[in-house]
Amino acid sequence: MNYRFQNLLGAPYRGGDAVFAGDSPVLLSAVGNRVASTDLGASSSLTLPFESSSNVTRLAVSPSGDFLLAADDNGRALYANLRRRAVLHRVSFKGAPSAVRFSPDGQLIAVAVRKVVQIWRSPGFRKEFFPFHLLRTFPGFAAGVTAFDWSPDSAFLLASCKDLTARLLPVKNGLRGKPFLFLGHRAAVVGVFFATDKKTGRVKGVYTVSKDGAIFTWNLVEGNEDNDTSPPPSPGTPEQGSEQNDAMELDGGSRKRKSLGESGKSDTAPLHLAKWELQEKHFFMQSPAKLTACDYHRELDMVVVGFSNGVFGLYQMPDFVCLHLLSISREKITTAIFNSLGNWLVFGCAKLGQLLVWEWRSESYILKQQGHYFDVNCIAYSPDSQLLATGADDNKVKVWTVSSGFCFITFSEHTNAVTAVHFMANNHSLLSASLDGTIRAWDLFRYRNFRTFTTPSPRQFVSLTADQSGEVICAGTLDSFEIFVWSMKTGRLLDVLSGHEGPVHGLMFSPINAILASSSWDKTVRLWDVFESKGAVETFQHSHDVLTLAYRPDGRQIACSTLDGLINFWDPSDGLLMYTIEGRRDISGGRLMTDRRSAANTSIGKYFTTLCYSADGSCILAGGNTKYICMYDIGEQVSKSFL
């Protein structure tokens, strides 16, 4: 059997960059050490099959939309073909990159690593021993580089820095001169953008955006060219009405001033030798919130900004007209981008795991997805395998469509962690158990809580099941060690099953009769005849705490997992132990750098917390306190594969 990774649910965005794949409606976002691909046109999502060794933080897509460069927080990057979904090359930048960007012609890649800007040649279609080639390096930054923007001709690069400056870097060969500085900001510059003339397509100005919510507009003064001998005018501002230049050349730590030569040619002056003028200063006025994300659409001349208080704004430049100013959450917006047409805005919130796509003209959502805020505790498939339900420590129950990978409903009525979920046989309702002392039944047609099951005194529920007919609901408790039985139709408490001496963490009805099996930390598995009210029919003793159990589809075998890493198989009719699989060695996964135990002792404290039979009952899947999911052949008692 060959199992392949298909999709990752529950986390559409976990920080880092979000980018569009060229002109297509495919949105790429970083999810842990993987990259999620969301097709907004087809309303589906998938996770690319390759992965990095640590969390992916920076993404860049080639202008054609065919290639992806994904870098993680350890400085390792992979170069992948998006159409083939295959990794072509890998490279290490020797440090975590803070910004990565392809040039408009697709031939160069700009990478910011700490205080250095590196220009790499983009890998081509030819086979080479080392396809990544470092062409140029721009040192001299006083602090970390934060963002990039390429000129339309790929000859110049704007770089913003935490030292309150922005620099214009000549990238192409043959361009002489030192980088220029754009000065005046009072906080770290987090965004820089080239502004072009709509008729000619040439660069006409520069926008610089700082963390304190200021945006400066710089204009390129035509009709002049710098020479190498005379100094430029001293810096000035529009308020002073001067024609001065705030762009200074940096030469080994000292600034040499250059003026504009009168005999130069305006059409041939390189941008880094031309005259720049600070035209206007604007402020977003969102103090004390900080500006955390920004993007600029060159054709529409619009700027979108996101703040640390969850507010975003859309502004028309250069007049700084506010088109929209809305709040999407109370947490920091970590990414904000335009699509290629400029009609969609993408916002990401890393803390909430939230990814939004908003069409600003119609003021409607194209995509609105949010993962679980805390750890996922439980999962359940619907009987037709089309839906997937998850419960987590954030008190929420989410239902996902397996084919599209999207969450279509979130139930948030629980007031404590959700510990178990269970689909009813009719596929129309869902049950959830929580530590808040309630069992809730959800209607998947009307999206509402139509029944709530409680106990006379508050209890914390950790396990849940229902019989095949859907008439009886059973839940096990963490504190009182009891099993409560309710009627689904009336909601009345029918019975309380006592006998366990530890938390009841496993419950399941037999597929062929009304026998209920329960597992507990008291080292026992008990069988109950719920309808006859006969109490415990059979008890299976173990040497360690029993964590979970599962019935074989034909009802003639029970598998249970214990704290020592064993899986025991029992015959429920005869009460005999049939097989035992020792999985302790299978679930030991090496040693981490921070582990105090040696690799030989890493299996201590690892065990299976969930079991599931295959449809024919010949194999069993086991997972738990380990990074592996193991599949065992029950008859041969050997492992068939590791996932």
C-alpha cells in the first residue's frame, strides 16, 4: 500500500507570506513547514506535497506563475515547479531571509538576509551542477532589511530597512554609483514601492511606508542628470517650498553630495543618479496601533495597509483618499496583498490562523477561512466520508468538506474544550462532548444546536458514542468515572453506568448488537448491556491504563491500546485475548536536539491514543503520542507501513 499526503485541514494560514501564482486566482500561503494552495476560482484548496525542515516564512512566485521559491526560518529554501508540484532545487541562504522577491523579467531573485541584500540568478531550464548563482551583494545596511520592490525594467531595487531609511540599489551590470538613501521617517520602514506613469510605464515616483503609520511620496524630477563632481542640493521638505533632494549617496559611511548637471539628458539618467524630491507626507492616524503589513497596486495606484489592532485601510494615491477603513479582528494583520487585477485584497492573521479574501468594489468576501486557535483534540468522519468534524481546545467544533478542504460551519456554543465528536448514522446531525459538562447535538442542515444533554450535577465529558439506530447517546466522564446514557428523542437521562475507577476515555457500541464497550484508566475494558440495564457484562483486565478501544466492523473483535505502547485484541464473546502487538519500538522517533533522553530511551512515555480498523478488519491504524501513524496487519502482527 502506498499512501500519499493529500491535504492539510485546520490551518489555512499560520504566518509568513501569502502570494498569488501569477495572474491566476491561485493563492499560496505558508502553513507551518508546508505551502497551501487555494484556488479561489474553483473554491478548493490543497497542500503542496513537498515540505521544509522548519516553518516556511517567505514565499515568492515567478512572474509567469510557474515557479515558487519558499524559504524557512532556518534559511533553507526550495525552488519548486507549481504545475508539477515538484521540488527542482534546494539552496541555503545562511540565515533566515526577511524578504524574497523575483524580478519582473524572472531572471533575478532578491533576498534579504539580516543586513545584506543578495541578488541571485534565477535557475533556468538548463541542467547545472549548482543552478543558484550569487551575482551581487549589497552590504552597508545599519539594521535588518524589511521589504523590496523592483523597478519595471528589473534594473533597480528599492529596499526598506529598520534603520529608518529606504535605499535605491542599481542591480543591472553597467550601472555605476552607490545606493541612494531616502530619509525622513521616524520609525522602521516596512514597505517601499515604485510608482509608474500610466502612459509611458516609466518610473515617476516612490512611496515609502513606515511602521508608525506614515507614507512619504517621492517624485522623480525630470530634465536633469547627476555628474560625478558637483554636490546635490541639501535635503528639504515641501513645507519649506525648496527644490532640494532627500536622496543622498552613501560612500563607505560618508555621504557625498551630488548636484544635477545642466547639460545632462533627462531620458538617459539612471534612477539612482537622478534628482528625487519629497513631495508629500501622509499619516494613517491609527496610533497607538503599528502598521504591520502593506502592499501597492501599480496600475490602480492604490495602497492597502494592515495594523496591529486588526484594522485595514485602502487608499487611493497620490491624493491619499481613504476608500475603505474596516476592522476584521482584534489581532495583528500579518500580511496584506493585492491580486494581479487589484480587485481582491488578501489579509492574513497568524495568531488566529485566519485567511480572508475581500473584493473591495462589491464589499463582499471571496474567501473567509479560520483554523482552530488551539490544539485539535478529536476528529470524526461522516458515514458517507464527505464531511470531517474537528473539536479543539478553543471550545469550537468545525465541519470541513473533504473534497474542497474548506470549513463551512463553526459551532461555538461550548464554553470549554471539546473532547469528542461523533456523527450520527443518518449523516444529518453531529454530536460533541465538552469539558463544560454538556453534550450538544448539531443540525447540519439548519446549522443550529437542536438538543443539549446535561447531568444533574456538572461533569466533564471526555468520550462519546451513539448506537446504530441513533436512539441512545452515551458519554464517559473524566471526574466521576461514570457513563451517562440519554435518549436522543426526548433528551432525558436514562441511566448512569458505574463501575470504573478511573476516567472513561473510550466508548463504542458493537456494530452487531447493543453491547457498549468502555475503556478506562483503571486498567480495564468493560462490556455493558445498555438496553437490558444489566450493568457490566464482561471485564477485561490489563497491566496498564487503557487509553482507547475500537470494535472490528464485524463486531467480533475489540482492539484496545494501553499506556505501555501495546495493542491488545480481545474476543468479546469468549472474553479471550487473541493477539498482542508491541508498538513501543515502532513509535520511537529518534531524538530531538532539546531532548534529555537518549535515542534508546525515547520510546518511554509514547503510546497510542486512537485506533481505527480498516473496512475489512484485517488491518488497524494507530496513532497517538508520537509523530508516526502505524498500520499493522492483525493476523501477522507486523507493521505494514509508517505514515
